[in-house]
Amino acid sequence: MAENNGEIKLFGVLGSPFVRRVQIALKLKGVEYTYVEEDLKNKSDLLLKYNPVHKKVPVLVHNGKPLAESLVILEYIDETWGNHPLLPQQPYERALARFWSRFIDDKCLPAISKAAWNVEKEEREKGIEESSEAIQFLENELKHKFFGGENIGFVDIVAGFLAFWLPVIEEASGFTLLSSEKFPKLHKWSEEFINHPVVKENLPPRERLLGFFKARHASITASK
Amino acid sequence: MEEVVLLGFWTSPYVMRVKIALLEKGVEFEYKEEKDIFEDENKSELLLKSNPIHKKVPTLIHNGRPICESLIILEYIDEVWKQQKQLFSHDPYHRAKARFLIDLFDNKVGDCGRRMWASKGEDQEAAKREFVEFLKLLENELGDKPYFAGDYFGLLDIALIPITCRFYTYETLGKFSVENECPRFMAWVRRCNQRESVSKTLPDPFKVFDFVLEIKKRFSIE
């Protein structure tokens, strides 16, 4: 399999949920790649060359051709390697999967960011409300063990932030969003997700992540 | 019997994308114009029911099932009516680049477009610079090719052409000329306008300008 895949490089940082999405997808498809850890305070020339527009990770380089933005990369991976499909087969179901993926990135994540990191306490409280509303839509949408059905699929991979990063942020910041009382299905889903054999080995060390978020929380509350 | 309904509003470039795609594919559809997309209370029941989360146009309803968000709709149209000519490249890398650029465009132009007609002074100047910079990026992408995908009018062309009906508005309020800054881009614009799907869909730029002035008055944007 390796001979046909060409050269695959992934630029990332240890704690990024967006990088982990790509790693999980590549792992599910059995695609081998070289990983390059970036220092975001001192970005490499290669990263800046491959992603001049956003200068961010993840960046996937396949046979010298660079791609940026995790959702774009996930679709590329799914189209290039046909085994273990991530998106459903039928056009309508694919449209729904794309819709929910964008919903997570455009509505859930910014609201959670506001809840956790906005310097104004009032804005953080608004963020908690907005996050709760957004997550409720996802709770209503979840009908099986995973968003992808019996196996993890595209939306599960994108939603991974809620399963692993969100609880760590909650612990560091002292608020609760994804409680088992309010969101029983999502709560159960997040346990299934982080215990999935491929996901488990592609998550950052929890303690380090907690330390990072605690420090961030301290600087937010100290500045007021 | 296929039932295809498109909910839209005449000034939305995102709606125009979908119309152009449906016309290119030769798909028969019913178009329903929203009265007003600026206040939720004025939106149609069908729109609120079909797109309860975002309440936005375009929303496509195919045999009773709604699909939202223009890029998602375009991909859906290409996948469902695949016996007609492909709008999207077959090559995964080109598809990825197109998705990336459309996303970038939607974020950039959504922001600096508005600032060009809604703000003044330094902010408006900055918006103009960002806009022109972005068009130059697109010019580089286009290169010498007649269309973004090469020699056929494809998904990226469809996604980018609608905003051009606002150029007169941007140029007039921002006092600059896209032709002077990006002549190759304008050559592509004229080429696309020769296609019936585009000329039938894009509204008169002067009507768009009048509408923007009305909106400024309505929301007291000086």
C-alpha cells in the first residue's frame, strides 16, 4: 500500500484538534505519513511556503502539493483513498454530513471559544448560552452510536473537539457545558469516540492540554 | 417526477451560484423569491421550516428534502445530476483547491465587501486593499486559463462570478476601478457573462447599487 501512496507529510502541533482530525482520518485509511511538529511562535519556512494565506496547521503535503484547512483536507483524504469511507455514499446524506461539519466549525467552536476565552465575564456567559443552544442541535441530530452510524465517520471526526478538548477546557475554566443530564446522547457518544482504538492513539496527552488551558484561563481572569 | 424548489433573494450572490449551477445542468426548478431576508419575522414559513438553524437563502428543496449552504448545495447538485456535465473537477487536488478558495472567498469578500459599501475613511480604504489583493490572488490562480478549472466553466467559476454584479457598487462607493487593478480578472468576468446561465442569472448592477443605497438608508448606515 505504501508504494502507491506517494510522499505524505503532515505539519501540525501536538495539541491542535484540527491536526488530530487529519491524523485520525489518515490512520483509519491506513495511510502512512511523516509528521512535522511546528512551533507556532516560530513557524518554519516550509509551513509559510505551503500555507501562505493562513499560515496555520494542519497542512497536508501530498507529493509536493500542499493543502490547508482541516475540512478541505478531510474531503481530499476521503476522495483519494477509497477504503473506510468517511462521508456517506448517498448525495443527501453527504450534504447533511457536510452541513453538520460546518455547523460544528462555524457555530459550536466559536461559541465555546467565547465561553472559555473572552476577557469579559458577560461575554463568557453569553458564550455558554450560545454553546448550549448549538450543542442541543447536535444532540437532537445524533441517532446512532456515532454520527456516522455504527462506525465513526466524517462528522464524528470533526466533532472530536467536543469529545476530548471541550471537557479539558471545562475543567480548566470551571464551567460545565456537556453534562450527561443535559446532553445524554452526546455524553455517551464522546466516551465511545475517545475510546475508539484509532482515536485513542491519536489524542494529545490530557495533562499537558489541561496545563495549557489552565494557564490560558489564568491569564484571562487575571487581566480583568 | 422530480420536484426542485430554490428559495432565494435576488441580491444574494450565494443564491445566484445555485441558479447558475441548475441552469448549467439543465435541471428544471421552481424559484421562490423571499420578500425580505433581513428580518426573521419577514421570512417565509417555508424558509423557516426548511432551514430552521440558519434561516438563510439559498435553501434548495429536492423532493421535499432541504439542503442548505451554497457550496454544499453545489456539490449536491453535481452529485445528483451527474449524468449531465460535471461541474466539479474529477481530480481530488483540484477539488480541494476549489473548496479552499471558495471558503476563503466567502470569508474575505463577506467581510471586505460589506466594509467597502458600509464604512468610510481608513476602514473603507483597508477593505479596498484587501479586496484587490484577493482578486489578484484569484488572477494568479486563473493564470492563462480561460476558466479556473481549465477549458470548461466549472464549480469555482460558478462560485466566484456572482459577486461581480456588486462591482459597480464597490467601485462607485469606494472610488476605484477593478478593470484598472485586475484586467485579467475582468477578462474572465466578461467571458463568463457570455454564458446564458450567467447572463440570465446576474441582476443589473445598477439595480444592485440602488438596493444597497436603500439598505444603507433602512439601517441608517452612513
